[in-house]
Amino acid sequence: MVICAYNTYMVTKGPLGSVKVNLDEKDRAILRLIVRDPRMQVADIAREVGVQRDTVVYRVKRMEKRGLITKYHTILEPLALGLNVFMMVLVKLNPATKSELEAFLAKLQAHKNVTHVSRLVGKYDYLLQIAAEDIVAFDSVLDDVKAVQVGLINDIEIANVIDGLKTDDFSGLI
């Protein structure tokens, strides 16, 4: 099972919010190769795309600088690490000050078992993905989440992930 690993985006954060990065076909070809194999040698990418090695280096650095490529990382198999419980936790908050909210989010992001935090629109404010060794460990993590800012959480909804059917890296959209 692969749990959410997004590392290539088609937008970058600018002073006015998200800004689309314009890509030509060579940029898209380079991205498709990098997504398929992030360890691919620059010379091999250049050969497949039909450009000079320096062109590939320049274009990749430009896409990194613009925020299109945000990072390169290894995706681990959670079950091999003994993480057998995966829960999606929807969190609805009570009204909070900006500093309370920032402190809450910083603590969630720092918690080793909270593997994903997304801000939502709708009934719930945040979606957390939590990985744990077993249900007892998950319960302990949930207690940690509830204790981050006492009184801030209004409601929690929990869904047990039994199988990860698709995790997309957006490469099909390139």
C-alpha cells in the first residue's frame, strides 16, 4: 500500500496565490521521465527528450525554482515498517485565533504519526491521515491530536483505510 506521496505540481504559490506554470512539450517530457524514475541520470533524460544535457539541467532547475518540482523523495512501504493501521480523521474546529490555529497546525505537522494534513471546505475543516502500529497506538495518537489545543476541536469523524486503491502523483496530467 502506498500512502499519499505528491511531489510534482502544476502550480506554484505566488504573491497572489496559485499561479499556473507554463510548460512546453520538452518540459512535460522531462517531467514525465522524472516522475517515472526520479533517479534517472540527466544524460539519459537528455537522450530520450532529444536535447542537450545542459538544457535538461537548466529546465529542471527552472521548474524547481518556480515551485513546480517541490522535492524528491523515497516512498516507503508502511506495512514493512510495522504500520498496520491507517485512519483518515476529519476534524471540525471551534472558532480560533490565528495564533491558536497556527500552533494547532504546527503540532499536527510535527507529529510523526500524522502523515498528511489537508485543509478542507465543507462540514469539516481538516483531513488528517494517521498511520500507527495497531489500534491501541492509533488511539494514543488520537488522544495526542485532541490534546494539542484543548477546546479547539468541535467534532471528529474517523474512517479506517482498509486498502489504498490509488495514489496519484499527477503525472497523468502532465
